[in-house]
Amino acid sequence: MEFARQVSHLLDTEHRANLELLGRIEQALARPERAAADPEFPRLAAAFARMVEQDIGRHFDFEEAQLFPRMAEAGEGDIAGLLREEHDSIREVAAEVLPLARAAAAGTLDGAGFEALRRGALELVERQVAHIQKETMALLPMLDDLLDDELDRTLAFEYAAD
């Protein structure tokens, strides 16, 4: 999909990177016995933990502070509200998964912890993929109309500087 605004491009780039990583996590955890024994899994878990921190923190906060209010002002409050509700539900799962992903990255996760990571991470993957699809189809194209050139540039610089 082609977007006219810089903010849309930045968010879309992050979405694509997240989808790639979420796919790798999902594949690794589909065969938990292999993932638990894979010497590369701690590196993947570390990348997953960084993505959760980045996306749940910076990405969601930016959308909620800068984009959702503008959507509501433009009469698109229902979709903004839905996306915010999804952020909240994703944050709940992320809060449970993040310490487990960090422990997996450090190589300190036991069998029960690994199973909890697997369940939580797969739930997070499902929620995050569906959420990214909604944003790609609804939020990002809407920014072409919501943002003028100057505001787009200002928000893009602000987001990139964080």
C-alpha cells in the first residue's frame, strides 16, 4: 500500500518489521521443544522483548497522543476508540510476556516459564497482527486527509526523534 504522509510511512515500516519478527516468534514457538533447545532462541527472544518495549511504549503512545485525538476531531472517534481498546488489551498481554521474554533472552527461563512465554507470546502475536492489519487498512490511509504537509513533517520528526 502506498501512503502519501511521512508519518504513515514511518508507522508502516515499523508494522512491517514487527510482522516479520512476530512471524519468526510464532514459527519458533509452534515447535516449543525445538525452540527451547535452539541456541539461537535467546537472541530471538531478546529481539522480541525489544519489539514489545518499543511498540507497546513509543508506538502506541504516539498514536494515542498525536493521532487518535485528531481522528476523533475528524469524526472518526469510533475507530480511534477501537484501536485504543486494542492497545489496552495488547498492553495487558505484553506486561505478562515481557519479563518472560527477557528471561528467555538471558537463558534463565525454566520449563513452566517457557510454556507461559509460549502461550502469552502466541496470544500477543494474534492480537498484534490483527491490530496492525486494522491500522494499515484504516488509520494509515486516513492520515493522508488528517495531516497537512507541515503537521506531517513535524510529527514525523517528533516520532523519529523519540
